[in-house]
Amino acid sequence: MTQLAGTALLLVGSAILLHQTGSAAVGPVPLKLLWYFIPALGIKAALPGLHFWLPEVHSKAPAPASALLSGFAVKLGVFGLARLTSPETGTIYLAMGGFMALFGVFQALLQHDAKRLLAYHTISQLGYVISAVGTGTPLGLAAGMFHAVAHGLFKGLLFLSAGSLEKAFGSRDLRYLGGAAALLPVTFALFAAGALAISGFPGLSGFASKALVKASLKDINNTPAVWVLQAASVGTVISFCKLGYFAFIRKGTGSLKTLPGEGRGSVKNSHRNLGMAVAAAATVFLGLRPDLVPGFLGEGGYPFFALSTVISALLPILAGLLLFILLKKALEPAEHHVPDVDNLLAATGPFLRKIPDTLGALHSGRLRVYIAYVIVAALTIFAYLER
């Protein structure tokens, strides 16, 4: 229902654009029509206030579905927003991108469900993409698309890691996990590759894409935005130290048992590791050859492995690791709840449940009734467009 609402808004905006300009080509639109297109595409891209569906869906969906949602589906909204880029969108995108990066990290740090933690990091990482696109420069667009590709790879790897934990232990709740590194060493190694990539460790895809995002912001002299993303990077490192330590490294609580056929050396676990290894290999490859994606997009020649770039990437990692060591006790998985817009779903649940019931009641099975619905809908649309 959420995605269809966004699609409907996009259709209305496109119809008005066609009516006013004679063209519905996807690209920059007049300022007064942006508020049709940005919310429409922003639902899929999980922009602030429109992200309420994402943590809920990720926490309920199977791990492969979450990997596809985070790695591919949300990128369609980002691609649409990139096509809308114009001088009018720059300030909007930059403000939204910085907020998303920090808000996603803050919420992720409070989660005890591994998949909800990863879901909020999808919001945070999309903030990097939106910030880069908001620069409006060719370098910014290339950086945004590069980070979208990198994020799709390492976040898919991380969601599959969470799925492996759930299969092996029967839970993904960090309060009850622990010791997975000894039980599933290959899974732990693949998880570590994804965690280092999202943290921006040199030699992995996230390092290169984040470096390019920061370079695009420096090109327009937006130093505050660079520091906001650096702060978000510190929070990202703390989050994945938390996930890695409490799920894989600390001693298990002993309250959960490995399910039959799912532990070390099982066929099922080997197949899952193989799928994760493909994403990990692509993440490493893009980290070692970071020139490929920007070069494909027409932006080559950036010095990814210059000393200043490497130091800029390592500083948030070291700061995040130190803060996790100092705050480990405070970060112990617990039942935290910070209000978010998804609380509105519970509050409006009774009303929302009436919508499918009402739609079901309208399906009488009579052709003449359906024809009448179509005529009324068409006349309403025409009357609106002719105002």
C-alpha cells in the first residue's frame, strides 16, 4: 500500500507535468511540481518521514528479500531523485542526506534486532548517496551512483549474515546471541568483510565510494556536510562493532541451541556462505579497482589511495573502535525504544485495516459496476487537470 501510494503520486505529478509542459520526460521539473515527485520517489528511497515502512519490512522479511530490498529496490527511488537534480533540489537533498546519515546511525545504535539495526543503516547509507547527488555536479552524481552500487553489495552481504545467524541460532536478537564466530567461522569472516566495507576500510568498496562522496562535497566547498558524514561514519563503526561483538565474539548465553542441519559444515550453511562470498568478492574487487565505476560514469582519475584519503577513512574507524571499547557496557543490547514515524502505523492501524476491507466490498463482480468506477475515476482526473 505504501509503495502504491508513492506510485500514484508519481503518476499524478507526471500527468500534471505533461499537461503543463507537453512532455513527461524524466528529468528536472518545475519547482512547484517537486513536491509531487520528491515524496513519490522519497517513499521508495526512505527519505526522512517517509521511511516508516523500511524498518518494519526489513525486520519481517526473509534475509534474501531484505538483501534485495536494501541492495536494489530502494536504489530505484534514489535513481529517480538523481534524475530530478536541478539547482532547486541541491539544498533540499543536502539537508535530507545529512539528516538521514545521522538519524539512521542513531536509531541503529539502539536496536537489539540485527535486521532492524541493518535496516536503519540502509537509511544512513542512503544519506551519503542523497548528499552526493545534492551537489548537482558530475562528480557528485558519479559518487552517488558508486556508493549505491557499493552499498548494494556490502549491505546484501550483511543481511545474508544476519539470516545465517537466525538460521543457526533460531534468533537474530543480540541479547541472546554470542559465540557465532567459533560456530560459523566462514560466516564470521564474510560478515567482517561487509562490516569493514560499510565502515569505509581502505581496500574495500565502501572506502572508495565514501571517498568520492566526500570529494564531491569538498568540490562545492561544503565542509559542514563532510563533517556530518564523518560523524555518521564514526557511528557506523560503533554499530558494527556492537553487532560483531555481541553476535559473534562474546561467549554465548547458552540459552539457544544450533538448529539441526544448520551449523558448521552443513550443506545449507555452505550454500549460504557461497552466496555471501560472491558479494564479498565483488566488494573486495571494487575496493581494489575503485576507478572502474567512476570511469564507467565518465569521472576518472581520482587519487583513491592518496595518503590524505586513506587517513580520512581510517580516522572514523579508529575513533569508532575506541568509543565502542569505552562505551561497550552502555551499548549492551537492551529494549530501547526511541519514537519514530513507524509508531503512526500502530496508531492508525484500525483505520488502515478498513481500507482493504472497503476495497474488497467494492468488488461486486458485476462488469457494469466496474465500468462505472472507471468512468467516474477518468472524469475526476480530467476535471482536476482542466482546473
